[in-house]
Amino acid sequence: MSAERPKPPKITTKAQLIAALQEASEIEQQLMIQYLYAAFSLKKRPDERCTAAQYEAVRRWGSTLLLVARSEMEHLALVNGLLSALGAQPWFSRENIPRQSRYLLTRNMAPFKAPGHEVTPCDIPFVFERFNLETIQRFVCAESPSYPSLVQSGDPIPWWCFGTKERPCAGAALAGAAAYPPSRSHLLPLLAAPAAAASPDAEGIAPGTIQELYDEIQAAIHRLPAAELFTGDPSRQVFVPIEYQINIFPITGVESADVALELIVEEGEGIDAPPDYQSHFRRFYDIRTEMVALLAADPGFEPSLPLPMNPSQDKIKNEVACELSELFNFTYATLLFLLTSLYRNFQPAASQTAYPYFSLALQEAAFGPMMTMLIRPLAEVMAHTSSGDGDHTTGPSYHLSPKDLLRLEQPDHPQLQDINFFLDRFATIVTMLDRLDRTRGAGGLAAAAREEGDLPLIDRQLRFIYETATAIGNNLRRIYQIGELPQFIVAPSS
Amino acid sequence: MKFAKLLEIQFQGYFLCRLATDPDPTNEQSGVSGYTMALVHEDPLDQVIRTQIDPDFAEKNLREPAQRMKIRVGVDVCGVTFDGVTSATAARALHGAKVSLRGKTPPFDGPIFDSRNNTVGSDDNMMFVVNPFELEIRGEHVVIEATDHLDPTDPTRQIWQIEDPSVYSRRLPTAFQPNSQAAAAAIRVFDGYAYFRDRRRFLEQRIGELEAERARGGNRAGLDARIEAMRTRIYQLELWGDRVIGKLFFQLTYSFNINGPQRIAGAEHLGGEVDYDHPWPVTFWFGAWDGDLLTGYMQGTLGIPFQPAPAP
């Protein structure tokens, strides 16, 4: 590896900027689902390898992981807000995991000179792994500022994220046993001539780190003429009032774009943040510190359930688990379709005064209902369901099929503008849940549960998810027909 | 018979509700990403609105310093009037009567603030349905029961099955006050920031006391758990800040005419005749929510169309 890396070329066209934002969108979604995977693997109660006191720490870690995952959702939303402001299509597509992101690949990041030795960032792959020390260390690295930024800010140095000649990167601990396929690039083909883009050296000409990517996006927004950039309709910006630490605000020009981009890097790496700011990096670093202390006091401590690494549906032997896995991926893809359509077709609620209330219907289904009441409970049920391989429970793979990906990359496709497409998908979700509910009713879950103590959770959750999915589908139809439902109208102040 | 004038039974008191909060799912039992949780020595979060609890339940689930603050969970009758004037006979009959919300909505074992994360109600707008609504007022000689159905044309339908939510929109709150004087006065707290600052200091002090007890050789595992539970409470207060503080003075008001069965055992003790044939109006509010103790205040009035017996 060379000691110096050429400075990446600047983004000079709107098309390159859009490509860079698509890459940013993919990274945010991929980070988010890794954090969710780890969060959903955490235990829901103390047991023989997790005392009551340890469980309180586990709960706080779960809270933090989910907070950071929500923050990544916010970043994903803001990046798509930026795309919308540029008049571009939303981008909720991504590659499946495992993957080696180009932005966390050593050879794309220059080593840094520290007094006495050269420090090299380690490869950080995108993988699905249950919560453990390796996982949280990897998360720290994924969110870590660059070495010079750490030195400048006085933040603790996560030494396991950087290798030196004396202490090389702990390859297996961070990267896993196998090399993972590299991530694609939307930007590279636009930065270099086609022949050069095919060359392995082409990697070095693009922004090398996530921080660099966002820096270059922000620089490009200032460099390119604003009137040519911001051609999207500002009244069609998706807006969510501030709650649960999420800020999704309209992006309408350079100033609001700056706020969005600075928020993303401040929340993630803590760049330019106030002292002791709780960035994703610091939150993960503190979890890691606490976990090391707990393990030192009790080496047998186990905070998570035995979810497999990089789950794949074809490895699941248990029939119920297989159905759950299929249902989860179908539901997750439905959510991404819904978000794609929402961002393409968004209209503020106040401006929707007549049938059809398409945007409103999508908006009322996407967030709390789908994310909180379907996706998360399904993942938690899976975490307590035996996969049938004798060792593991079932992890959600968030797998997007080639057909899913094609649809996500065509936001203009007529299907995504048609309420019946979404209603059909909800009908399929309810049918799959109904099938599982009958298995539940016939006592067929006992064989699927990880252990007997998990059966009440699986039993209770599956029924509840079925009921709620039915109600969500119903709301989707009703809101499309008549507009806002009574429960979503704020009651007057007395 | 049709009586216009009402025997009004006023009730008030603290309630307890071990509910999950957004962004946890409605039926979350442990509590992870919202600001409420079941600590390790407590029962799971079950969402049930409790206007009465027994000593064993209080011992396990009513957190300190509730007892020191003299918070007693119990909604009781506090007055009875007829056409606005105190009704001595009825007031005597219902003195100290206990108000309960009965019934259950599967999978929950009691009435809940139902919304299912913005599905059947709205967490964002505090538009919760108290579901089911089966009111019981139990005195020594009088038991009043009144049930309201979400869908009177089909009382067996569960909320998630009702396709047209306007069917039960009357059961949604009629008013929401984020900063209610009535709520503040009910719990005698007027500075929410100071209230929770004191709470935090109390928790830190208790952690210190428990750590000292541990150092003196107390039950390590039990003390560790209690210390960590207190740390989790502090973590939640720090993480959520205004979201918790802001709930202290909110008031959510409900008002509807009860459309289901209405019964009174021992009605003769009320001193008059009751009209069972027409809906009884009920108005009540929930509020003054302490998201750390999981307690709040309820105040309300049940109106019963009534005709007093003639004076002897």
C-alpha cells in the first residue's frame, strides 16, 4: 500500500453529485440495518448468562443502538431530502449484506503519520452479527472520525480500528473469516473514463472515507450553481416534526443542505461537535468500554441471543423460521417501496384536500405502524425462533431480491404510484401472518421456539402482529379514500 | 322513564399504568427504546390502566419514592351531587367507593390506552382510546357498573377489526391540554424541572446508599440489580429530558354517553330512582403523568339520570 494517496478529484457535475448522494443513501441504510440486527439480538430478560444487573446494562445498550439506528434513518431521510431538492429520484436501494464498503477499505484510506509510527485504518466490512465485543468494536470503527480528527479533538482513540507496524489490524476480528464482495459505485463511472474505472487503481481516485464523501458532497453543493442544482419542488419536501431525537426538515437550498450535511457528520462522527458530544462514535465507544468491564468481571456474561452471522434463508431448516424469514424480507421490501413512493409523491397533509389521498395514506403507514409494529416485532420473534441448525436462532437478512432492487431503482414505475400495489402487498403480509397464526393456534410453535421460556413471547407477538397488520392495511385503504382518520387529528385544547 | 337531572358521582385519584412508550411497540414487555421500562425486579410492562392496586402489587411495582411522596394509587369517589347540589343520601352510600376500570382487550389483561403506534389511535397526537371501557364504582352497599361498546352494533368486535374508525371516534379524547393547571393542582406540583431534578438527586442518593450497603456485605446480586435499575432510571431521565418532564402537566379529556349495559346493585341506598334506559354521560381526564413512577392522576364524573325519592 502506498504511503500517500492522491487527493480525490472534485465533484463537478450535478449527475456526479446525485451519484454521490445515492452512495451516501446506501451507506446509511446499510449501517442502520447492521445496528438493528445487533439490537434485535439482545436478550429481553436475564438468564443464566446474564444477571439482573447485567441485563440493565444490556437494556441501555439496546436503547442506544436503537437510538443510533433511528439517527441513521434520519440521515437516510435527509439524504433523500437532498435528492428531492435536486429534482432527483429517491434512492432506497442498496446492495445486500455482507459487503465490503469501499469507504471502509484500507487501500482507499491513506495511512496517517503519527509521531514514531504510521497508523493505518483497518478494513471494516458490513456484516450481520449478533451483539458481542467484536460487533460493538466494529461499530465504533464504522463511526470513527479519521485518526487526525481524533487526535485534534482529544477523543479517545479506538486503537483496534487502526493498525501499526507493531500492531497490525486484527483482520479476523474485524473483517470476519472471509473477504466480502466489494460495494458497487455509482460515482466512480462518472468520475473516470470507462477504461480507467475498470482498473483497480480507480478506487483510489474517489472519496475514500464516509467523512470525505460527505465533505465532498457539501463542497460540490457550494461549488455548483445553486439555480441549476435545486430544481426540486420545495413544497414537496418530506417533513417529520422533531421527536425521538429525529430531525427531518425540508431541504430547499444551499443553507438547509449545509445544515443537513453538518448534522449527519456531527451526529455520526462528532465532527465540529461541542465537547463531550454524544456522537454515534462516542455512544458506541462508551458501550464498548462498559462491555469490556463487565466481561472482565464475568467472562461468562452473554448479552445476546445466538443469531447467526450473515443469515441466509437457504440455511434455515425450521419451517416456521423459514416462513418468518420470508415474511420479514417481504415486509421490509414493502416498507422500502412505500418510502420510495412517499418521497417521490409527497404532498403536505394540508394540501391534500380531495381524493385520492395517496401521499397521506403512505405517510401514515410508513413510520410508527410499519417500522415499530411490524418490522421490529417480527425481528424479535425471529431472534427467539430456532433456525433448525442446532446452534442458532433466526436472524433477519434484510435480503432484497433482484426484482425488489429493480423496482427500487425505478421510482417512476407505475406500480409505485398505484395504491393497489401496496394494498396487495399488505394482503400478502396478512395472509402469511394468518398462516403463522394458524400454526400458533394448532400448537405448532413449540418446536420453533428457541426454548420453552420463549414460547409466550412468540405466541403473543405473532397474534398481535397479525392484528396490527390487518389494521394498517385497512388504514391504508381508508385514508386513500377519505383522507385523515379521526385519530390522527389533534384534539382541541380545552 | 326519562329523567333530565343527573346524580353526578365525582371521582379522583392516582392511577398506575405500566405502559410501553414510542418508539417501543405497544406490547413491549421489557421496555428498550421508549422512556418507560420494566425494571428487573418488577412485573413486565402490561399496558393495563390500574385505578386500584393491592399491597403486593404496590410493593413490587410502585417505585420509590412514591410512598415517601404519599402517592397512593386509588381512584375513589370524592363527592356526589344531584343537579349540582350535594346529595347527602347518595354521598353517604358512596362514601369512599372505589372506581375501577374492568374488562380486557386481548392480549392485554385489562383496559389500556390503545393506539398501536399510530394505527388505531395516535401516539403523536395523544389520541388514545381507553379500551375497553367498563366502569365499576364499588361502595360498601352499592355497586355501579356501566359498559361502553366501541361498536354498539357488534360489541364483540375488537378495535383492530373495525374498518371505519369513525365508529369509535367518540371514544377518542375530546380535548388535550399540554399545560393544565388542573393537572398541576391535582398532584400539587408546579415546577416540572425541579420535580425531576429532585428525582434525579434522590436516585443518585439511593445509589450511594445501596453501594454502601453492598460494601458492608449485603446481598451482592440483589443490590447490584437495584443499583443498575436506578442507573437505568437516571439514564432515561437524561436521555428523554423534556419528553418526560412535559408529560407532568398534560391533561387528556374524554367525554361520551355510555351506550352499553348499566347496572346498580343496591340502588335503593342512593335515595331515589335511576333511569337505566338512557345513556349515562361520563366525563373524565387522565393526566399529570410521571413517566418515571408510571403514575398519573384521574378525575371524572359519572352522571346518572335520577329522581330523588320524595322527602318523608
